[in-house]
Amino acid sequence: MAWKDYLYFRQGQKIAVVILLGLILTALIINGVLSSRKQRVVVVIQNDSLLREFEAFEKSLQDKDENIDPEYRRRYYASSDDRPYSDRQNEYQPGNREPGYAPFPKTEKLAEGQAISLNETDTAQWKKIPGIGSAFASRIVKYRNRLGGFVSVEQLKEVYGIDAQLYSKISPYIKPDGHYSKVNINKLEFKQLLSHPYLNYKQVKAIVGLRDRKGKITSINELSMLDEFTTADIERLTPYLEIE
């Protein structure tokens, strides 16, 4: 058998040899690329000016610490105070405050039997009611301003966050006063009517449409004839509506 016979391959064997050579060549290329990469050496250059500035800053902190008043250090640095904890705690009791110390003022709450006006009060007065803080006082006043005033104490239930339990707690401290404003549905513009919490877009549109057709609304009963108003809507709107 001649040596050339060893170089004879069938078609399938030739394809396999080509693929094998391709894989070997790819492996060699990848190995060469990886080996050619050298680890980068990070050289830290020391900046003398930055070093001097840091040392100066560090020294200034030490100087400030040395200049702290010993009495201040004794009172406010617990780690340097070897007195028993009870002695140090007693130093900060309310009766041992520094002269001129003004504690944060607390809102005095109403006593049982005392009450505030439903409409003629500001947030400071609302906060005097037990159970009412800054958030609720602000919500109540804002909603009252949008309504034009509360007709009854029960309307406080419409304020966000005031549930039946909270209402029963605060209602004894509030008295109605009858000071609320009315809405003239014949004179106010669309946006002005829409700003009232008891009127929605469709209802205001119906009012304006009725005014355009009739020229003037003469009775609240005319609103009850409109599909946009329910009996409950008319009942809660009646105290606020003014017709001229």
C-alpha cells in the first residue's frame, strides 16, 4: 500500500477533517488572544499637595477637639463621663434645664363640656379637640372653605379620614353656628359652580344648559326634574343654593 493511500478520504471524512481543523484553529486563536492580554498594573501616583492638605485638615480637627470646653465635653460626651448612668440621666430631667430653655409648646386640649364653633375657627382651635392633630385640622378647614361652611356637624364625616369612631369622639366638642355661604346658581360661572364639592361636571353642565334654555332657574325643584340629580343630591344641596 502506497503512502498516498493514507491521504485518501471519503466525502464524509473530508467534511469531518475540515470541521476538526476549523475547531483547532479557532481554539488556537482564542488562546493567543487571551495570552496576549497582560494584567494592567495600576500605578498610584502620590500627590504631595493633596497629602499636605489632608494632614492639615486632620490637624485642624484635632485642634478643634482640644479646644472644646471641658464642661461641654463632660455633659455631651457620654464615653468620657465615668459617672453612673442614673447621675447623668438626672442632669437632663425637665427640672434641671439650662436657664432660658424654652420647651416646644404643646397644644392645650379642650376639657369636657368645652366646645368650639363649627365655622368660625382656625386650625389652631381645631387642634384643641382631643383626637384632632395638624393633619385633620388642615383637612377640615380646607374642606369647609370649599363648601363655604358646614351646615351641620355631621358633615365632618365627609372629611377624609374621619370615620364614625373619630366623629363620635370629637362631635361633643363642636357646636354649629349657622355661618355658611350660599351658591347663586343663576349668577356663577361654570368653573365657580364646579368648585363646590356637592356639584360634579355633569350636574353643572345640566344647570348651565337649563339656564340657557330658560334664561333663569326660578326654583330648586327644577333641578330635581333633571336626570343628573338624585333626591339625596337635592337634599344636601338645598341649604347651599340661592336663587335670585
